[in-house]
Amino acid sequence: MGRVKRLSVAVVVNYRAAVAGPEGEPGKPTPLTAPELEQINNLVREAMGFSQERGDTVNVVNAAFTEAKTEIDIPVWKDPDNVSMAKGLLKNLIVFGLAFYLVFGVLRPLLRDLVKPVEVVTPEGVGMGAGAAMGMEGGWHARHADAGGQLCRAPRQGEGVRQGQPADHGRNHQGMDE
């Protein structure tokens, strides 16, 4: 088996953290004292199993570490907050788009086909508005045609049956030449 011929250990210890002054101004980091460095040196020797006969060396140094206070500029599209917000917006946009398509692409055409206005034919053959289809003044209905295909004026609401005529409008119509 292999054996260790010699160990060389180097340790760098940071200065003591800066303490803020009494008026809140930032303080400077301070170096460790000689007894503190000796304690660290002894601790390292114990941890590594230091042996003078083997030729081991230990070096403990106290130095101020530099603090990098530079902010890294993350592009807008890589910022985690923006990415999560964009995902939420995209999800809502997809839901809104599907609802829009469902209402205007599917339901509206179905309802339009179900609620078509009644086709109204006038004596001239031109369709009239929905008012004529509802039996208003001058309205002519294709469903009120007599057996010969003649169109008849639909009775207005409140217009009673004339004396001597039956109340059945489906078979006994008023003529167009009235």
C-alpha cells in the first residue's frame, strides 16, 4: 500500500468582519491577533495529523478578502421573475383565446342558424323586415298563402273576425285585391 511521504498545508484566514461605528458609518475589517492565529495554526496541525519527522509544513496567513459587489445584469428575458410572469400571461392569453374562439367561432354561428328571421315575401317579391313577419300593417306572409299561391294580408292584432266569416285564418283568407 501507499504511504504519505510528506504533507504541506496552507491556510488563508479572512480579516475579522467590519463592525459599524457608533454613528452608523461602515467600519473597516480588522486583522486577527497573534494568539488567534496561533490557535488556528494549532487547530490545522491537529486536523491534518502533523508530523515533524515526516517533514510536514503548515502555513497560516491572515489576509483581507476582497468583496465583489458587482451586480450581474441579467437580460430581461432571462430574469426569473419576468419568465414566471410571462408564463402566467401566456396561460391566461391562451384561455382567453380559446374562450373567444368558442363564443365567436362555434356558439355564435350555431345560435345564428337557430334564430333565423322568418322569410317574409311582399306582393312585389321583395323580403320585408321582421315587423312585417310579426303581422304589422301591410305585412304579407308566405305561410298565409291560399291554395292557389295567392298571398294574403295577415290580420293585425286586435282585428276581429268580420261578421259572417269563420275565425279560421288558415283556410279563409282576405284577398289581395281589397
